Amino acid sequence: MATIDASFAPLRPARGTDWLARAATFCFLSIAAGQLLFTAFILAFYYPSALSGDFAAWNTKPLIKGFVAGDASGNLFFAVHVLMAAVISFGGLVQLIPAIRGRWPAVHRWNGRVYLMSALTLSLGGLWLTWGRGTWLTLTGAVGITLDALLILVFAALAYRTARARRFALHRGWALRLFAVASA
């Protein structure tokens, strides 16, 4: 009876790990669908009215305080905050693709830097919109936004620190946590 040389066995994961790879793929596709739908909503709702200068149209949906007559700086701040949400939603999704990390590490690094700066800017902006402008419906919601912003700041710092220290396994964990709270 002939034995099979293991070096000629097909290159595929062991049977017990197939479910894990499939679960990871399903998880990524679910996240991608949600992020892309959110990005599409932002692009469809905010961009046309922003480009046409009809900022008052932001108040036609059940928004908190999108446009306030006479508050040019607050309106601009809100516009930048909302429009950057589309950038961060898509950019974060790109960061999760292993092929980009592996084949184009420079793209991953630069997109990560843009993502990190956007997350920091959006979290600080969210804090100002909440407490400086009063853009909230309930106190519970305002506290939730504040907690989310603080977690973004902490996780961004830890993701950056571990990447700079070249501790990539830890970096991935903190970057995933950052992605989760920044997507909230």
C-alpha cells in the first residue's frame, strides 16, 4: 500500500479551521455592507444639498440640529463632521482588507494615518457639537456620544502607539477597537 507524501497534499486549511475562515469572511461582508450603506446614505442625503448650498434641507429629516440660521461656523463644522463620516466609513473598511495590508503596506499605513486623524477630528468635533452647540436629543444620548468620543481618543492613541512600536498584533487589536467605536 502506497503512502501519500504530505508535501503533495493540496494547500488548504485544516478541516477544523474552515468554519473560522468562513465566519471571518461573513463577518467582514456584513460589516462592509453596513459601512457601505451608511456611506451611501451620507452621500445621497448630505452631499447634494451641501454642493447646491441648500443646507437648510438637512433639517427636513429627523435630525438634531443640522442647520441653524445665522450660525455659519457651527453649520460649517456640522457639514465637515458629517461629510468626513463618509470618508472614515470607507477608509476604515479599506483598513480591514488583509490583501491591502499584505500587498500594499504603504497604502495601509497612509490610509491608517488619514483614518486616525479623521477619527480624532470627528470625535473632538462630536464633543463640540454635543456640548458646545447642544446638538443632542436626550442627556443619555449626549453621554453616550461623549463616552464614544473618549473611547475613540484612547483607542486611537493605543493603535498609534503600538504601530509605532512595531507591535503589530497588539496594533491590530486596538485598531479594530478604534474601528468599532468610530463606526458607532
